[in-house]
Amino acid sequence: MLNYRVFCRVTHKFMSIFYLSAFSGLEAVEKALKDSALSHVEASQGQWFVSFKGTSQELSDLIGISDSKNGQTGIVVAVSGYWGLASNNVWEFIAAHWND
């Protein structure tokens, strides 16, 4: 049995950018992202920015983290601001989806 805490925070239903970090079940998360046809960019191995209209819980449900039926564990966080050093494709993705 997994011993993880679940924290929920309801967010708005507008298109948002989410940060998704997979802790385990990386292949299942990658497949779920590909199958969902959601716009996303990989920031680093096991870490993505995803454009999604819904809540962080709904995205977690869609990707399979909430029920972990294929071994996926991770966290989904709504992005409300950003700063840092990253590859051009990450900045281009954020710029393209920031005001969706």
C-alpha cells in the first residue's frame, strides 16, 4: 500500500499552465500525456509544463496520478508566476499558453 499524503486545492476552470512532476511510473505518465493530446513541454526528465482547462486534481486524474493504477505517483501544481533559467522551448511554451 502506498503511504502518500493527498493535498487538494480547487482552482479555476480557465486554461492554465500546470507543472507536473512524476516521482514514479514515468513511462505511464509519458504515455498518458501523449494519449491525452494535451499541449505540453518536457522541462526535464519526469517534469513537464502542461496547458489544461481544469483543476490540478482533474489533470492528476487524467494522467493517472490520483489513482496510481499504473504505478504513477507525482504532483501537479498550478503555475501562477515564473522566473528562472530554462531552455528556449520551455519559455516559448509558457509564452504561448500563459494567457489561454
